[in-house]
Amino acid sequence: MGKTIRKIILVVMQKDFPNFSKEKSLSATEVIFYREKYISNYFSYEIGELSNLESKINDELKEYDSCGN
């Protein structure tokens, strides 16, 4: 049942199936698929955030080095 699915995974499912609600049911395989999709999206976002932070640090180090320090 949809009511047993974590809300964040339900949100991911509803992007593909907007009419899916907590009252509907789905297979365990489908739940696993959307859980994996959520995890994949989460890590992709986090990796992007780390890349942005790395770029900022590199820019700061370049600026620091260019100041003759």
C-alpha cells in the first residue's frame, strides 16, 4: 500500500505517476526501483554540491596564491 511508503519515495514516484496516492498499491519490486531512484538522485545532488564546494576552495586557493602568500 502507498501509505507504507516513505513520503520522500512517494514524491519520487508521483513524478512518474502523478495520480498515485497512499490509497493505491504497488509491488515490492516497484518500491525497490523507486527507493533506488531516490538514492541515486540524492547522491547525484550531493556529488554536485561537493563539486561546487571543491571549485570554490580551488578558486580561493588560487586567489590566495596570486596575492603572493
